[in-house]
Amino acid sequence: MSKFKRFILYFGIEPANYELVKPKIYWANLFITAFTAICATVLITSMYISTYFVEGIAANRPVYLMGAILSIVVVILALFYGRKHTWIVVPLVYLADFIYFTYGILLGVVTDPDQKTVTFIVMLVFLPVLFIDRPIRCAINTLLYIIIFIYLCFKTKTGAVLQNDVIDAAVFGTLGIVSGIIINRMKVYGYVMEYKLQEVSRYDQLTQINNRNAYELTLASIPDYAIHNLSCIYIDVNGLHELNNEEGHASGDEMLKFIAEQIKMYFGEELSFRIGGDEFVTFVVDTSKTKVIQDLDEMVANIEQAGYHVATGLETVDVHRLSIENLIKTAESRMYQDKKQFYKNRANDRRRE
């Protein structure tokens, strides 16, 4: 039962993974909705204009006009509101479904009931594949329009045309629902795989912190995070090589994981990076230097209490004179001074011993 529930709600994908890619689904649906609505507006408007020159389709003029106006509404909502308000994307998808399904139904059972329905049958195959939503909602939505269409067919059609349209709606509606679920499952599964590949490429697997690749990709945009000032903290782990040699790499790994957790706890995860084997860099946005120093001192004290040691360098710069390269270079230089002092003190302690 749980597998079936997971399938009808999440395409059989783990709910947590589905939640991870929901923003991707939203943006994909927004793009598809806007693009489809633009195309529909052009095509339906062309058909509307044609009614003034082709007598055989003149009866469809009100339907074409309605379709064109509503498609323009979808375009406006998608382009001007969809980017700012993600909540509107799902209603837009179902509004688009309503427009295109209703358009097909009206052409099939109102304006020309004596002919076989073509447009609505095409929509039954096309629309469930086009938009991505939970399988149960997609199926119910499509099934609702099939029922409405068949009901209206019995009200307006007779004979072989009625039989053909009812059979086509049932067959192609089922095909659309099934193919929609299968194809959209493949899309969502692809989004999940893409997300995980990006996560692997951007996260250090040992410490679960942003890696060198993420650092290089993010570096140019880091100044944009700050409004008032930006601080850079350069951290180098002291004694990693010696610990690996004396107690094994597992002990060294535990030290690195502990230090990474301390960095994330005090300075957040978004702008914290492991850029080398024993080197970390973190950026602090719009925080006074006094506060950053206080947090840094507390973090270093916690690390030392755990039996580890780090060398640190800090620089804080106002945004109006910010150079990200100079900021990092200064912090790194101060870290090396701290590291040099650490080993100098250790050497003096050994001589006294």
C-alpha cells in the first residue's frame, strides 16, 4: 500500500527526493506553460482571423476568440507573475489545461457535432505528457474532462460519430494518462539524478561542506551577498599530516569532520568551503568585525577543547572598497602568520620540555 501511495503521489520516487526537485518542476512547468500559451495565442488568433475568410469555419469564431483571449491571460500571468510568485505555477498549469481541454470540447461537441472530434482527442494525448504534477492529480484532472466530453457527446451526437468519439476519448484518454505518468516520472527521476550529481560535484563527501568546485563557481558572486560588509575567514588545520601518520587516516577524517561542523555551526553552510585537504574558507555577510572575532574565538576554543588545532586569518572590508581577491589574500596571509606562530610556540614548548 505504501508503494502504491508513493507511486500515485511521487511517481514512485522517495518523497524527500521529490521535495528536493520541486523548484525544478515549478520552473519547468512555468517555462512550458508560457511557451505553450504563446504558441497557442499565435495559432488560435490565426484561426480566428481565418474565420473571416473561410466560410466553413466561421461558426468556430467565438471559440477561437475565447481561446485566444484566455491564452493571452496565461502568457501575461506566466511572464509577469510566475517568476515572482511560485505558488501561481500550479494554478496556471490547470488553467492552461482548462483552456485547451475546453477549447477542444467546444470544437468537438458544440460548433460541429456532426463531425468526429479531433482537437480534444489530440489534447488528451498531448496535455498529460506536457505538464508535470502528481500522478493522481493529473489522472483525475484528465478523467474529469473525459467524463464531461462523453456526457456532452451523448447530448449532441448520434450514430457512428457518437460511438467513435466515445471510444476515442476512452482509449486515447487512457493512453494520455498512462504515457503522461511514465514520461513525467522519467522527467522527475532525471531531475533527481541531476540534483544528486550537482550535489556530488559541489559538496565534499567527507565533511559535507561545499568543495573546491563550488568555491570556484561561487567566488565571483559572493560580493553580491553583502550590503554593508563582507568578512573572509581562512582556516588551516594544524597537525593533520602528523595525526594521519600517528593514528591513521580515520582519525584525521574525524578531525576534519569535526572542524567542518564547527564552521557550519558558527558561520553557516552556504558560504563555507573546503578548498584543500586541510584548508577551509568561509565568508560572513553584513556582520560587525567584533561579532565575527567573537564567534571565531569561540569556535577555535571548541576545536582546541576537542584536542585539535587550527590556524585562522580574518579580514573584514566594507562593500564600497571590496575586492574579493584582496580580501581572501589578506585573510590567507594572516592565517599563515597564525600557523607560523603556532609551530613556533610548539617548538619552544618542546625545547622547554
